[in-house]
Amino acid sequence: MTDIHADIGALKAFRDALARFRYVQRDVADRSDYEIEKTRASLEAKASRWRSVLDQRHADLEQCRYRAAAAAHEGGYVNCSGYARAVAEAEERLENIRRWQQRVEQEADAFRSKVSRFRNLIEVDMPHTDAHLLAIIEGMEAARGVQAPGS
């Protein structure tokens, strides 16, 4: 009888541990969605800022080219290469952000697939396991109360 009692206690402890695990892991899966959205928002904010910078740098370059054309008409020279480099830098930064956005989306899609299977484990398989463990525990508790014939 002592062995049955110890086994029941261990099964109850295991069942409790599974319930805690399920609760914590559900939170982890939910936080992962939040972190992906936070990363997307951060990249979009950076892209938006660099689009504005690029627009401003394009405007500055056009103004410089206008001044250069006017100066050339009068025999002068205005160097716009710094403005052109600034435009190229902004375009490069924006392109890097776009590449990171694409990479985040690719990785998020792969991650979502894995998280979906994990959520299924947590939301479907673990409750079935819990019910099965409960049935085993109840069966063992019932068996513990049964007296052997001739005892």
C-alpha cells in the first residue's frame, strides 16, 4: 500500500508541474508574438524616418543642382557631390532596413509555424494528458481502497 501512496503523490506532483509548465509556456508563446510585433514596429519607424531623411536629401540635392545650373550659366561652379553622397547613404540605409524587414518576416513565418505546433501541444495535447493522469490517479486511489480477498 505504501508504494501506491508514493506513486499517487508523485503523479499528483507531476500533474501539478505540467499545469505550471502549461501556464508559463502559454505566456512565453504570447510574449513571442508581442516581441515580433515590437520588432516590426521598430523597423517600420526606422524606415519611415529614413524615408523622410531621403526625401529631404533629394530636395537638398535638387536645390543644389538648381544652384549649380544657375552658377554654370554665370560661369561659376557649385559642387553637389556631398548632397549626392548623402542621398546614396540614405538610400543604402533604407535598403538595409528593407532587407531586415524581409528577414524578420521570413523568420517570423517560420517561427509562427513552430509556435502553432507548440500552442497545439499546450492547448490540446496537455489537457488530454492532464485528463489521462487524473484518471490514473483516481483509479489508483480507488484501487488503494479495495481490500484484497481474505485480508
